[in-house]
Amino acid sequence: MPRVLAEPGVVTLLGGIDTGKTTFGLELARRAHAAGLATAIVDADVGQSTVGPPTTVGLRHVRHAGDLERDVLRTDALAFVGSVSPRGHSLSLVTGTAKLVARARNEGAELVVVDTTGLVAGLAGQRLKFHKLDMVRPDHVVGFQRGGELEPLLGIARRFTTAKVHEIPVGDDVPARSVEDRVTYREQRFAAYFAPGVSRWRVKPTVFMPSLPPGFDLALLDGLVVGMEDGCGHCPGIGVLEFDAAEEILRMVSPVSEGVRGLRLGSIRIDTSGRSRGPVDLRQLFGTE
Ligand SMILES: Nc1ncnc2c1ncn2[C@@H]1O[C@H](COP(=O)(O)OP(=O)(O)OP(=O)(O)O)[C@@H](O)[C@H]1O
Ligand SMILES: [Mg+2]
């Protein structure tokens, strides 16, 4: 940490699941803020989110030390990804992360901590992290490693970026969280997002990205998570679509209702209490590639 604080900039955290990335990132942000650095967190973990609801990348500028408690991390900006795992969504994840890191810097952050998902294995992990590093161009990469599993990624960071690479061995005392714990946490994060109260409004079937094929059965979109876009590259929030069978219309259910010009379709269904109703493959739904 002292080496990062001495030369602040963008710091990308890499590591498998349950390796202590988020705990480290919050502590680094705390110390940076205490040292008087303008500090921001970009949370690119779309499943176990700390900033913003799941399915999004979130940006938070640290204004007070108290901002950094896990359950009070408010959100200054969002980028929609639409899924709770990076698989099949790396394009939105990479562009959204790059967009919010650039925004954090433009808004004055001197130290930007980029937290990431635990997808580090295989071709998917390598490609995702390569493109993320390539777009974000971090000054530091901090790798959390148990037993050599991160070597391919740290090699990529060393060879394809100018970042200083720091390795932190993961101790045996970092506990593993069960799949159920992860699902429960995610539901709570969704529920907390919708908790302040929602409004409902009718949406036209022409507002979506991707646009719906002709004759599309709107009932298939019931429960789908959607991201709002303001037309200027910003995501004011997310919502859930509701199909009204009596009127054969779609309604948007969301705590945010202003500044919306278009809606991006996500790839999971939930209800507003946060419970998952399962993944959705848009290609299957649309009958196209
Ligand atoms: N250095 C550490 N020593 C002991 N326990 C730790 C340490 N770092 C984190 N922990 C604990 O380990 C758990 C997982 O930590 P954390 O959430 O930071 O990991 P992560 O890599 O971000 O996980 P995820 O894959 O869910 O994003 C937490 O309960 C945390 O309190
Ligand atoms: Mg984490």
C-alpha cells in the first residue's frame, strides 16, 4: 500500500473469488483519503457489488471516511452491464469500467481503485482482464494469489501495460463464502436498491437496445432487468420490466424515473425484492445470433 500511495493513479485489483480484493481496496481508499488524496472507487464486480446494484459497474468518490463502510457505499455514477457474471458480457463490462475510470479521473480523482470480479481462470479470464487493462491503462496492478493461478494475468499486466505489478499472497485466514451466501448478498443488494420506493410507468416497445424483432411477444420480457440510458452515455439507474397481461403493455419499475431516453436489456430476471428468477439468453429469446 505505501508504494501505491506514494505514486497514486489507477489501481486495478486482480484475484480469484474470496481473495480479499474488496477488503484491500476499501482499506487502500481509506488510507488514500486520510492522506489527503482525492480518491474514488470503481466497482467492476457485477455480482458481488459494493458500489451500485448488481448488473452494473459503479463509481463512488470518497468524500468522508464513513463513506467506505461496505453497506453505505453510495453511488455517483453507473454503467449498465446487465448480468451478474462477466461471461458473455465482457464488452459492456470493459467499456463500462473504462468509462467510469475516465470519468473518475476527469472529476478530479487522484487515486482510483478498480475492484473486479473473481473471473481470472482460462481464456475467458485472460481475455477479459487483458481488455480491461488495455482500456483502463492502470498505474498499478495488485494481484491476490493463492498458488500460481494468477501468473498468466500478471504476465499480461507486465508485458502489455506499464503498470507496476504488486503481488499479495492470500493467507489461509481469508474465509471462503458459499454460493448461497453470494446469492443472498446479491439479493440484498438488489433489494436495497429498490427499497427507497419505486414508480411504474409505461414503456414503448421501441425504446430498447437491442431493439425488439418484429412481432416480438412482450410477455417474454416480464421480470427482465434493464439499464436506463440518458442518451449522453450515462446510466441514471436500473429497473425491472413488468408485463401487464390485461393491457398487453410493458411497465418499467424503478426508483429512478427521470432522464431516461433508452433502455438496455439485461440478461437476468428478478423481482423487486431482489430474488432471482433466472438467467435469460437474449439470442434465444430473439431467435437470432
Ligand atoms: N487479509 C485478510 N485477512 C483475513 N481475512 C480477510 C483478509 N482480507 C479479507 N478477509 C475476509 O475475507 C472475506 C473475503 O474478502 P473480500 O470480500 O475482500 O474478498 P474478495 O476477493 O473481494 O471476494 P469476492 O470474490 O466476493 O469479490 C471477507 O469476509 C473479509 O473480511
Ligand atoms: Mg469483492
